[in-house]
Amino acid sequence: MKKVIVTGSSGTVGSALCGYLESEDVEVIAWDRSLIPIDDYWAMETFMKREQPDALFHLAIASQPQGQNDSWRVNYRWPSELAWLTRQLNVSFVFTSTVMVFEQSVAGPYTPMMTPVATDGYGYEKRMAEERVLYQNPDTVIARLGWQIGDAAGSNNMIDFLVTRQEREGEIRASKRWKPACSFLQDTVAALTDLVGVTPGTYHVDSNPKWNFYEIATALNEKHGNLWNIVPTEDFVYDQRMIDPRVEMPPLSYRLPSLN
């Protein structure tokens, strides 16, 4: 790849992806919704034709809805249009989805062959978008992500959650019966980059083969200087892990040696 377009470039994963791609000497064009409206097909097509990217990474979500039905417009209608555009213009399309397309009523670990069942909220919108983008562009690569682990607070990642919970409650209750789908940001963006050009379909990006949230939070606490009071609980029971041998993800223990 020499040039890509990234939506959601200022988000948690988007900003990390842009930095990673630029370090690999890839030209990154951020999609600016104030300049290229997502409900103006011709503006989007003109933009895509002008930039002529090799790939488009769609990471944007409606994190702060700006009006009635904005969430559906951003999370469903926009990726549908992007899928069609990338098909017509022969641009590789990587659409990021979420483990939340599944629900707690069906325990993991989840494989790409399992049918998503989310019936409302963000998970439902992403589930419907997955179906739509594959219909619009059968060459789409869908990458389902779990909870991201960054280096510091300040964005939507696990460290931010731990810091905020400690500040608000003086402790962090961490279930020993919850195995979350999660990965470090730097590993996630490397995997997303590697998914350009693979066989179309759905892929799972997860670095957690076996650990529960209490074990992960404790290992992160040790890495960050034991700043938090981690309290083990058993009040949330959920195996949320995603597995996919086709995606080479280092296990969490690679960056958290205290895990075993």
C-alpha cells in the first residue's frame, strides 16, 4: 500500500492506525466529515476518485450522535455507501466491527463462523452493517475488535476505564468469571494493516486466549506501578473471547509478562 483513507482517524484505534501506517511510509488521508458529508454520495465519490487510495479503513462510529437517527446513519448507512464505492472503484475495504455483535446470552469463545445475535444498540447496528457491507461489496474484509488496551488514560481504552473507576470509586471490581475480548492497540493496528488484501470475509482480532478480567487488570496494575486497588469478584459471568487462527495476534502475556 502506498496511500489509504481512514475514517475515524481521531478515535482510539484510528489515531493509532494512522501513526502506524505513517511509520510504514504509507500516505494517510483522514476523512473529514465537515468537508466530505457522509450523506452526499457524489461528494464521497468525488473525494475517493480524487485521492485514489489503495485501501479504505472504516473505523468511524457515532460516538456522539448529532441528531435523530445519526447513530444509524453513521453506523449503518455510511459503511453501506463506502462498501459500494470501494467496489466500484476497486479499492480494498476494511470495515471494523465489534465483539458486541454477539450477546451475553450466547457464551464464547466466538468463531467467525458463528452467527451474531445482537438485537439492539451498538451491537445490533454493527451486526446489520456487517451484512450490508458484504452485500454491497463481497470483497469486504470485516475485522471484529474487542476492548482496546492503550498506554494511558484519555481515550476509550481499558487503561482509561481503570483510571476513571479508581478515581470515582476508590477501587476496581474485576470479575474472575469474565474473559473479555481485548488486545493492545499496537497489535490491533498491525493486524488491521495485515488484513488488506486477504481473502474477503470476517476476521477476529483478539489477544486473549484464556485470561479473566481480574488477571488482566492485576497484570496491568503491576505494569503501571500498582496505582489501583483491584478487587476480585465473581459477579459478572461472560466468556467474550474471539478466536481466529488466521489472524496472528500476540497473546496478552507478550506485553504483560506476569500473565502465565
